[in-house]
Amino acid sequence: MRRTFSGLEPVEPGSLRHIKRGDVVTCDVRRPRNPKRHRWYWALISIVHSNLPEPLAAKYPRPENLVDALKVLTGWCDTFWLPDGREVIRPRSIAFHAMSEPDFAAFCERCMDLVSKYLLPGVNPDDLRREIDTQATDRRAA
């Protein structure tokens, strides 16, 4: 939807065709996530995963393992206990529908801090950001 002087109008023509004129509906109003930040985040993950020191590379054999670790380290996870008393930590989704743009922006910044501190401590954060920006832009062009 897009806000206009007369109210809200659909961005995609015909997207409201299943709702009759005069029908009352309930809507969940959220601002969409920024696809550029999404590409930036996955460029971060790709670069970090490709440059992990050997001992860490063995701990994170797939980029998704790194993503889950960052979710837990940033607190974007749920904790529950099994009947036998064991604690289970389950990372939450960062999908567009599951996380707002402001939350995702803050999550990305926390991930950068963690990467700089624990995963690639010798890398200059400004250099890393420049490389991420370049790769994220290149991904869009591809």
C-alpha cells in the first residue's frame, strides 16, 4: 500500500480485487524491509564465512551455521526446556515477515560488532564494510 492524500492505495493494481467495495477488513500495517540491507547482510555472511580462520571454519561448515550462531549471540533466539531439564536455544527467523526493518538494521549492526570482536578480529571494520558494500552492490547487478 502507498499513502496518498485520499488514503491508502495498493501498489500493485488489482491486488484488492478479492475485497468487495464496502467490506470491512483488518490489516496489519508494517513498513517493508529494505532489500538492499538484506543483500548487505548476506554479503556480510558470505565474506565472513569465506574468510574464517581454520579453527572457526571447522565449527561453521555452512554459512547457515554462522547465521544461527549470530542469531543466538545477538539474542535473536528463543529458549525453552525439555522435560528432562535440558535447555534448548532455537534461533528465530530473520525473514522479511518475521523482523521489522528497524530491528533488522540493529541486528545487522550487532552482527558486525560480533564479527569484528570474535570471528575476524584482525580485520579493520571499515575495510570490511567497504568490501560488503561492494559485494552487495555486485549481487544486485548479477
